[in-house]
Amino acid sequence: MNAQDCYSDPESALYFNGVITARLIRAAIDERVKKFIYLSTAHIYGAPLCGVISETKCPQNLHPYATSHLAGEQMCLSARQQGKIEGSVLRLSNAFGAPVHKDTNCWTLLINDLCRQAATTGKLKLRSAGLQRRDFVSLTNVVRAVSHVMLLNPSQAGNGIFNVGGMWAPRVIDVAKLIQARSSVIFGYSPEICVAENSSDEITQDLDYCIDKLSGTGFHLLNNVTDEVDSILMYCQNFFGKNG
């Protein structure tokens, strides 16, 4: 369940992200599956994310999205600790990319949302002043990280927990400006950026979502931000634009 649905229904969040994960792990063990990879979230660490965040940071976020994912993580890591399965947890930062199907529930993700706005409204409307930093990782790199972890041996995997980020932590307003610039190339027009009034508590803080542990196993990121944004813009034009 995504963050909005988890907030609306915390009990279902715990059931789907926690209990059903436990059932999947048990079924995998019964079928003698060798490895189980759980896709968790960077948001277990806190909100908003700031400073240097490595896998050693203690989870502090009490949002149902975070706590339910942490429950799923613990089910996976418990089975790993007991030697029942090679369980790994990937804590993803803000992923972005075109989905396989247009009805996939991914259009509240910031970059996906802004690309869709560019294709359908010709404007980029932010719900804030855009000063907060976020780490973003392309879906291409997420898939590559999953494939990489699948091939690690137990000694390389360590305790099984890996941050997966893009080593790209721009301000939200800078993301909007990138999409504005790429829209000019893809669509031939530059969407207007509309920001909310700045509030006194909205500031820009440093953020380093550290993936050194994953990189230490031989993983490397592709520098494909522009290509991924372009693919989302074209996808949105095809499926949601005036002629879609």
C-alpha cells in the first residue's frame, strides 16, 4: 500500500505490508525458495529525511507507511536470521519511472506526477515552495539493484539490509525546473511552475542518502536521470495527453 492509503487505513497497511509479507515468506520457505527480496522504503528512517542516512540509522518514522514496512522488513530479516531463507531488504528512496500499465498507482510520486501534469495541464503545480531536498532513484537503477542483490552470496549481503538511492538529492523546485526544461524538448513548450506560498518552517537541508554499502558489493548507478524523465514525459503524452 502506498503512503496515502496507509495513512487512511493503518490497520490494512499493517496487514498488507506486514502480515501478508510474513505469509509470502512462509510460502517461499515451504517451496524451498532460496532468496527473498523485500522492497521497503527510505521513509522508515524519518520525515523529512536530512543529513547522512546509512543503514545504521535507527528508524524513527511513526507514519503507518513506515511502521508497516518496518514490520515487513522484520519478517524478512527474522527468517534470514533463523537460516530459513536468504532474505534481503532494499530501502528505496524516491523511485521514478514509467510504469508497465498506465493504471498503476504511481502517479502521486513527485516526478511521475509532475510529468503527467506537464502532459495534461501545461503547468507544474507544487504543493509546497519546493525547498525540501529528496533523494531520487530511477526505476532502471532499482531494477538493476534488485538483479544485483539476487546474485550476492550470503557473505557479501552481510545483514541483508541495503539503501537503494540515486545519489541525486535536488530540491523539489529544481526537479520541477528539470521537467520544465525537458518538456520544452519533448513537447515544444515550457510548462509554468506554480509554487505554494513559502512557510516559515520550510527550509533546505542537506541530504546524503548513503548507498556505500551496496556500492561496496560492486553495484554502480547509471547516470540516466534525463533519459528516465524523458521516457515518463513521452509515456504521459501517449496515454494522458490530448491525443492519448
